[in-house]
Amino acid sequence: MYEMAQTKTKKPRHRTYAKNRPRVLKVGRRDSEADGVYFLKLVVVVLLSTLWLKFATPLSWQGIPLAAFPLGALITVVGIRLLEKDQYDRKIWFAVLVMVTIISYFVPAGIVI
């Protein structure tokens, strides 16, 4: 009985090398964009999100005083939505947009009417 167990041979398994493996993670995605393109997008998002339309005398809308309007943020939201196809990248750009827009509200920058 012991001899019968030794005579059974295992079926050889095929070796899977990295070049033969399916590329599950890269299906439908581009590898990456150039660093210069990413930096240019970052600069454009930061510059546009600092653009506020500020009023010399605050406007009143239904009893709520409106001292400024984030014009650049609205333009940037539309631009990000139209130009960026990957959802993960859009989330990053929207996070940068919100942070810079909030910070730039308190900085004396923008167009004063």
C-alpha cells in the first residue's frame, strides 16, 4: 500500500510567468500622464479656484448677505467634469478645488465690483 502511494505521480503544473499573466489592472486605463501635464492641471485648478467675484457692498438675497461669488470655482467644476475622464482623478481635483476656494475666500484676492 505504501508503494502504491509513491508510484502515483502528481500532474505537473504549468508555470505562470509575469509576461503571460493577464493584465487585469490595466484594462481600459492609460498607464499615466506626463508630470508636466499633471502639474499644469494643478496650476490651472489652483489659479481658477482663487478667482472670486467680490462686491464692494454686499448684496442681499432673501435676507442673506452675499459678499462674494466663487466664479472661478464654478468654471473649474465644469472644466474638471468635461475634461477628466477617470473618476479617481476627478475626486482629487475636486478636493484641491474645494480647499483652495475656501482658503482664497479669506485672502484679499479676486475681482471687486
